[in-house]
Amino acid sequence: MLAVVGVVGCAALLAGGSAPPGFVALREVDPTIGQDIRYATAHNFTGTVVDGYEEPVCLLARPAAEALRSAQRELLRRGYALTVYDCYRPQRAVDRFVRWAADLRDQSTKAEFYPEVDKERLIPDGYIAEKSGHSRGSTVDVTLVRLPLRRPVDMGTPFDRFDPLSHTDDPRITGAARANRELLKQVLAAQGFVNLPEEWWHFTFKPEAFPDSFFDFPVAVASVRP
């Protein structure tokens, strides 16, 4: 069962052990899309597995998953494929990010994730927020890999690098990295995904299936099973 535990503006925060009807595991829609769910591992900016990530799986609202499948089919014809880093994200994970950003004593991941930005600026500058579109189920963090070996392509910065260089159209990103960003954006846009300009990897499928809700069920296949 889902219960309303809070209200943010007109958006309800829904907590529960399972997803509402309309969520699916991406692997059931398209098993060819790679999954490298970073927050289910210690390889992320917090340095630990993030609250709510019980399994390294991508969960999405079905329309977003089906649109991602269409984008994958187009990329396969071009010799590329998609790999997702994050999909649905429970509110408890977002809360964990905020607590991590507020703990200025923990600088253990600075060299990889925010080498040029002071940690105390991550919240004021918008790198970390109290609410995330990921919690509505139609947003993905995604990159390209080159076939047939599925080697990651150059995107100019790593995933989750807190830096202006991660802005999709940062003019300092040129050559192959610029072309790869444009390819990813072009193919996803053709299927209804809108890019967040501050993050080359961040795309939201429009219209969203759950535009006014933020969910908190765990990331696990059981969450989307009847």
C-alpha cells in the first residue's frame, strides 16, 4: 500500500513497499540496454551503497521504458547502445544525498566527483537538491557505449562529475566528446526525452506518467511485481 506522508507544493510524497501500477523493470522491456546502477554500489559520490537501492536494477514508468527501448533500437543500427546509471530513485536516497552534502568533514570522493568545486557549494549551486525528478519514475541517467565490445565512449566528463564541464553544451567540450553528447541527445529527443542542460547524462521522458508524485519504494524487482 502507498501512503501520503507529506506534501511538497502540489506534489505528493508517497511511501510504500511497492510501486504503483505502471512501473516496470527496464530489463523486462529491453534486456539489451546495459545497466550500471551506481547508487547500488560504492562507486558513487557518497562512497557507499545509497539508501533504498536494494538491487542494481533500473525501474521506470512504462512509457519511459518503452521510449528508451525505441532509442536503443535506433542506436543499435548505428553501432552504439545505451547504458543506464540510474533510473527511478527513492526519496530516501535523495535525502541521503542531502545529508552527505551537508557533512563537510567527508571529502573522501572529492578527487573523482567534485575536484574543482567546494563541497559547501554543492547544495547552493544546485548540484544536490532536496527533490529529484528521478523519484517520479520517468527520468534516467544514461550514456553511450560502442559496439561490439560495449566500450564507453568519451563524453567529456565522467557521470556525476559536479562541474560546469558536465553542462551538455559547455563550449569547452569539443571533438568526439561533443559529437557523442549530441548523438545521445538527438536520439533520445526523438523519442520524447528532454535533457537537463546542467547534466549531459540526465533525461526525462515527457509527458511524465506521474508528474505530481515523488515515490519512496525501494529499488528492487519485487517493488514492481504484483
